[in-house]
Amino acid sequence: MVSRRYVGDYRLENVKDKNGKLVTKPVYKGKYYVFEKSAEEAGRGIRSLTACAVLAVLTLVLGLALVGNKGFASQYYTVLPMVICTLPLAYLCVAVYYLLTSKLPVIRERKEKMSDRVAKCSFVTMLLAGWNLSGILLAFVLKLSGVEKRPFTAGDGVYIAASLLFFGAVLGAFLARKSVAMLESAGVAPDTAGGGDNA
């Protein structure tokens, strides 16, 4: 099923099926895309993005697991951005999966789900991770000023470490976005000329 957004990239054509009968099928007639960088640079970028995505998921899970710690992790101004991060991070992971599994050149829909989504999702997730770190800084200020009475615990230390690693991971993903940027290809993908695997 083709999304309404990409309907204009397809044309209905009559083609013969394996039994020789004429059937009407949507055939991709839009543009194809390849990486701007060399295959080696793009490969390094994809490996970097994969490592960053894995680290981000692990540290986010660790941070959210500490919410019941009743310390920094339980403050709404630190935990709220971590919770919101789950959505853009999930989309970022899907984009990395497409980067790992797609054959070039790719159709417009797949390009937008790959390189375009990496750029957008890593940026949004990085902003939210920065909000989380700002919340931790605020918690320190409140503690030093005497407003926050709860003691600093080992769980707080782990949460801070997880938050710093999370920010580093999504910052790394944002910096790696340029290595997987895509541009229009002059060629046509032989395996997608009939609507194919990249749709």
C-alpha cells in the first residue's frame, strides 16, 4: 500500500503476471537516491550511527529504570524529557535499521525514512537530552540552596552518568548525519524498476 504522500511517484501500468494475464500495477516513476559521500565514508557513518543508537537505547532504559529511586531521576524536570525521548529515539532506530538493510539507489520514500529522519530525530532527541541535563543541573542548584532536602544517592550518580552517556550518544548520531546524507541519482535501480524491494 502506497502512502498518499508518495502517490505521485507512481504510475499505473498494465503488466503481464507469471500466467501471462494483464494486470494493473503501480510502477515507481519517481527519483532515486544514493549517498553523497563515498561508500566507505557512508559505511563508517552507518556503523557510527548504529553504535550511537544502541548506546542511546541502553542508557535511556537505564535512566528510566531509576525513576523510582526518589532522587534526581524522580524529578519531573529531569524525567519528563527522558520519557519524551522514547518516540524520536524509536524513529531514529528505525532509520538506522533502514540504512543497514536498504540497497542503493533507494526511492524517495525510503530516502526520507533514512537520511532525512536521522537528521530530524537526532536533533530533536539531542535537544531533549540537553533539557534532561539542564534539569539535573537545576536539581544540584536546588540542593545547594537547601530547597531540596533529599540526600544524594548512588542511584543519582548512576542516573547522571546515564544521562551524560545518553547525551553523548545522540550528539554522536547528530554529528554522523552528514555521512548518510543523500542526493538524487542519475541511474535507476534495477531491482526497483517494477515497484520493487525498496518501496
